[in-house]
Amino acid sequence: MKKIVLVWGFCVLLLGVSCNSGKGKTIVVGAKDYTEQDILGNMLNFLITEHTDYKVDYKHEISSSILWAAIKSGDVDLSIDYTGTMYAHVLKGTETHDPQEVYEISKKGLKDEYQILMLNPLGFNNTYTLSVRPETAEKYGLKTYSDLAKVSHELILGGTFEIFNRNDGIPNLKKTYNMSFKEEKAIDGILRYTAINNNEIDITTAFSTDGMLIEHNLTVLEDDKNFFPPYHAVPLIREDSAKKFPEIIPLMEKLHNLFTDETMRDLNYQVEVLKRNHAEVAKEFLIAKGLISN
């Protein structure tokens, strides 16, 4: 009994904390109000719970602006966000769309201005894309936006009302690639997929990790001039939270380049189309990758 007391006392004297210093600490994890974010938020929850003694307070279904305000204020410690959001909307960057430059500028800006650390990216890019039916891609030999530009005058484009009116949307996309579509139709929501499925349009705008791309078997074209801003998923953690929860950054490294656009698209598909539970999909993925146990 004396040996146990001595060892415990040594730990307290040497470190100034108990040997199980993580116990009782609660880390707040935040996620935005859509499928992809809830899947990723659940992954953070499972990883932290499995590999640390921290308790997780998981707050989800939060709008983008409110989540950013919460991590700035300290109400949230950790979240997954996107390089393009940080670069363009938080730091007001406009000079580049190069993915690495956007990442580096955003990482430095967040640390310098907000004391928030941007960690290594997860590997997927949830940005705007143009997609076509496979038979359209085969007929015209479409792999890239530059390929599309050569035949765009023969094809009908369908997109959201927003993307037809944004500076980083269709008007400047057409200038960059010298495109001129046969017709342009503003169609919101899931109706875009119905329209392309019914041959009412030939091309639809989408997000590159949208599960409906799988449902409708669409071919995603490559933005070979990097017109659309990159939105690579990255963990964000407050600098003071990283010190308070020192196990988190090494844990987040397990997610570095673990995903591709196709991987995230499939996970979204399982929830949005197959109607599976967010947490169930997240847990199954982490088990398959050997990151958590059953």
C-alpha cells in the first residue's frame, strides 16, 4: 500500500497534475448543420472517446457563421471546417485559388489573427463542380472543364440561383474557360438531379462530395484551371484548447489524407440516400480504417 501511495504522490509532485489528468476534462466539438459535417463531427467524438480520457460535448446542427463565432469565443474547442471558407470569408482573401497557397495563407492568418490552429487536411475537397451524365461525357470526350468549353454551346447547363449570380460562379467561370452554353437554367435543390436525369439539362452544378452524384451516376469533371476556390476539409482547434487537450493534435493526424472526394461522397450517400444514421456511418468507417475498436 505504501508503494502505491508513493508512486501516486511522485506523479502529483512531478507533474503538478494527477496521473490521469485527462479525466474530467470536457472538450467541446462543433459541427455545422448538414450531413457531411455531422458525419465528421461524430468521427471526432468517437476518436476522442476511444483514445483519450476526455469527455466530449458534441454540439451539431450549427450554422457556419455561428460555429465560427463559437470557436473564436471559446465556446467550441474543435471543429472541421474548409480552407476556402477560412480564406475567402474569414480572412477575405482573393488573390489565389491554388490549394496549397490557400491552405498556407489560411493557416498563418488564423494563428496570427485568431490564435486558432489549422491542422493537416483530411484529403477531400468539397468545392463546386460541374457534372454530366456518363453518356454525355463519352459522346463528347469530357474529362475537364477545358474539354467542356469546346462543346458547351451544344449543351444546357442547370445550376442553383446563387451560382449564376456569384463572382466565383458561372459568369466568371465562362470567362475563364471561354464557355458559352446553349441555355442556362436556374434550378434549386434536388430538382437539378431530376432535371439531368430527365434529359432536361446536360450539365449540373454540384458540390464534389454530394451523395446525389452517386445516386444519379454522374461524371464529375475536373476544374483544370482551378477556377472554383478549394474547400479542403481541415480540423480547427483553438491554441489554448490544444494546450489544455494535448492529445488532440496527434489524434487529428490520424485523419490526415484519410479521405478522397469519392470517400466522402460515399459516406454522404449512405446517409442522404440510403437513410442510414450519421453516427453509425461514422463509426463503421473508423472501424474499417482501424482507428477505433468495435
